[in-house]
Amino acid sequence: MTNRLADTLSPYLRAHADNPVDWYPWGEEAFAEAERRDVPLLISIGYSTCHWCHVMARESFADPATAALMNEGFVAVKVDREEHSEVDGAYMAAASAFTQNLGWPLTVFTTPRGRTFYAGTYWPPESRGGMPAFRDVLAAVQEAWTQRREQAEESADAVTDALRRAAASAPSDLPDGAAITAAARAIAAREDSEFGGFGGAPKFPVATTLSFLQAPLVEQEAPDAAAAAVRALAAMAASALRDEDGGFFRYATQRDWSVPHYERMLTDNAQLLDVALAAGDEATARGVASFLLATLRREGGGFGAAQDSESWIDGARSEGGFYLRPIAERSGLEPPAVDGKVITGWNGLAVAALARAGAALSEPEWISGARDAAAFVLRVNRDSTGMLVRASLDGSASPARATTADVALLADGLLALAVATGEARWAVEAQGLLDLAVAGLEGDPLLAARGIATAPDQTDGDLPSASAALAHAALTAWRLGAGDRYRAVAEDAVRAHAAAAIGQPFAHGSLLRVAADLLVGPRQIVVVTADADGELAAAARGADADVVAIVTSTQARAFAEAGFELFEGKADASGQAFDCRSFVCRLPVTDPADLSRTR
């Protein structure tokens, strides 16, 4: 049979189009059908490069007998978590009431109104290892719905109410330097002293945490904690977690960084490019940039979401088999597929990282790649009204709305691109997006209409939380001179979650990075020159500063006219460099030796 998934945007959903399961995509039609039949919804959430999603699909969703049970007792809904991140977040939070083993594939059973009364992750076709068979789970849930429905609905309402209460948080004061350094040391205390990184297996790159440990305040006040980030990056870069082509895998299943989970995410690699650049690890940075541009870049310039862990080798599906071959032996093999969804916020991360690294390492092709991706997202990832959407595939925009994190991450990427290119138009575009995010974006309309409790994006996962992304973009805009109101936005975002961040620093690395940076006055260097490759520009790029802008007189004037006060009064100073601290600039210099490399 062919269900309703064949014409959807998501590669993940399309892969299930020929299942015997009567799948619905996320939408009103599925809820209406569940209410008409008066049966629960079975909401299955995953993504196209998820290994265990593939496994459960082969074992259960492709099995006619299992599909018959699903079709008889439920309305089955398939959701791509990368397309509908807010839906994934809402049901992941609800699932936490039923299992501690959260992950994907996520299987959620809800009332026809969408409220969760049971959930789990992967279930095998036959019971093993303490896990019940998926068919037994289906039978038990259907029995609970038909025989103990009132109890199931009470459980669902209790979960919804608990999530709604948990969403409320009281603002606190901005954390001071002592609190920030204590949080950094608390993270460093979890360092694996033998193999680097943090905790045991499975072991993740945790790029948001590494970025926090690289904050200038932490490096100055807690150098022992900052050193843990350097060791972690070095350990990962030298391990099996990093492929020969320079790209990093999602995580390692062993404490020594061996036996990777072989999918490769845009989110991880974009952030690790920034981490490597900050660590001065040029070789690792170059490897990651090469992977992004050679493997994940799609036609038109946008970056795909991820590369799969599985591929076909000798007629069979193999997890990791392609990557286990030496580079020289791969040319004859079909590489693992790339999920071509161009996700707005994830591309913002890539734009920012490539722009910053390209400027610092004098790689114009990286900056060009960042420019192409930014232009693609701004052109293609829009709905009929011109509003940003979550993603696109093959030039077609998703109906899912862009989230606050999407818009903030893209804005931050555009600001980095403006600095790298000297083109004020990117900063102007970023400011408009940032203002939209600050004003507030509408969430998933179906969740809102049905009163389904959403989970505020307050903690880091594989990318910064929405609050941290907004705070970081606002701080970047302020550093460029967009106005004190943007610093206030960053401060308010930090205050809203400061207590939780200090109490659980490992889950709030990106917000703590902003908190740390708010306590240190920024160093801003503006070089006005017609020779972007000259010695003065090179000296500026080699300096430790929060902003290094190399602009022509015309470009400086364009920034100033757009309202970025860092560039005011500098357009007529060609051949000079301005070294500023919190917008107070020293006398301009013309000799590269007069620009200090250190803060």
C-alpha cells in the first residue's frame, strides 16, 4: 500500500511511504480521524539518519501483522523531529513522565486530543533484554484505552498540567563572575581524566559546553576548567569519532571515543568548527570545514541536515561500513545518503562558523560558502507570506514554521557573515530577524489549538537552547553597535534562566557562555582599508578580539548609515585600525605592530 507520506517534504516520512501502516503526517487530518474513530493516536517521531529508527522501521513498521494492529487500534502519525522540532520537544517532555531512556525513535500514545498517556522509545519485534515486544505494547495500550479509559485520560491530563507548571520560571539576577567560574569548575569536575571529554559512555561532543569553557572570563579566572575543553577537542580529533575526511560523528558508544554512532550532523560539525577555531586547532577546523562544504552542501548552497550512518555495501545495509573503509577505498562505494533538508537555524550555525573561520584563516571559499547558504535560506525557506519556515527540501518550503531558535541562529549567522564580508546588508537583515524573534514568534498551530503542553526550549541539546540562541545573537548585535536594547535582550534572557543554569551548568552551556561574555567588556577592532589582504588587516585577524571587521571606506559608511555605531566616524580613515574596548576606541594606528594580539 501507499499511505499519505509519499508527497511530504521530509525524506524520513517518504522512507515510510510504502509501509503497510496507514500513516498520517502531522496535521489536523490525523486528529480529526482519531476523534471520529474514538481511538488513540500513535505518534512515531524520528529522523532520516537515525539508526534505530531504521531498525524499528524494518522490524515493525514494514511487518504486515504489526501494521494491522496499528491500523486497527490507532491513528498512526509519523513526525520528522527535524522538521517539527516543537512537536518533538512537546512529546519528548511528556515521554519523560514514562521513561528515563529518552531518544529516537520516540513512540507516544495520546488521546484523540493529543495528550500523552504512555510513551517509550525503541521496542523490538520480540521481547528481549527486558524490553517487551512492540506488538505486546500495542495490545496493552489498546486494552488500557478500551478497558481503563478514564484512568488513561486522567494520566494524560496530569502530564499536561505538570508540563505547564514546569514551564514557568522566575527571573533572577545575572550571575556574577564567581558563580560563572564555579559552574565552569563543576563541569570540569566531570572530565574523564584518562580519555578526555565528560562522563562515561555513550560520550557526546557537547559543543555548547566546550564553547562555555572557552569564554575569555573562564580562561582568565578558571584556566584549569578551560583546559578541559582543549583536552576534549584534542581527544575527539585524534579518535575514531572523527572520520578521515574531517567530519565528526554524532557520538561514541565507548568511553575512549571508539565505536562511533556513525551519523554525522550539521549541528555538531558547525559548532565544533567554532570550538576548533577558538582552540587554535587549525587542522581540525580545516577538516570540519571541508566536510561541510564537500559533503553536506546541497545544490543551491544550503547545507543538508545530516549524513546517514547506513549505506549499501555488497547488496546489504551496513551501519558504519562505509566509514570503516580507508578514504582511498571509498571511491567505488555508494556513500551514505545525506538528508537534504535545509533547516533554517542549523544553516545559521554553519553560516556563522564558516564565516568566522574563513575570515580568521583567510579562506575566501569558506566565506563564499557561508554567503551562498545564507542567500539560499533567505530566498527559499519562506512561506507565501514571506515568513521564515523551519526547512526546505529540493527548493520547496516546509509548512512548519521557523522557531525562535531558528530565527535567532540565522540572525547570528548573518551578523558573522556581515563582519566577514564587510557587507552591511547582512547585518541589516539579521537585525530585522532578531527583532521578530524578540517580539515573539507563533508556535506550532496544532499544538496551540489543541491545548497540548509545549516544552519551552530552555536547555541545550545538540544545539543551543532558544533562549541562549536569542541571547547570543542579541549580544553579537550589541557588540556591532546596534544599540543597548540588544544588550538588554541578552541580559533578560540570561536572567530568566540563570538559576537553572548555575544549578545545572552542563545543560546550559550556551546560556552560560553569554552570561560570561556579558561580564567582560568586548574588544572590537575595525580596520578601514582597501587592502583586505594587507599586513594591517592580517594583524587584526590575528588579534584576540570579539569583533574584527575589515572594511573599505564605503563599507564602513554603509554600516554607520544602517545604525551600527561601532563604525561611526571611521569611513574617512582609510589605512587605519581602530582598537576599541566597549566602543571606546584608542587612537587609530597604521603600523601592524601597534595592534596587540592579546586583550
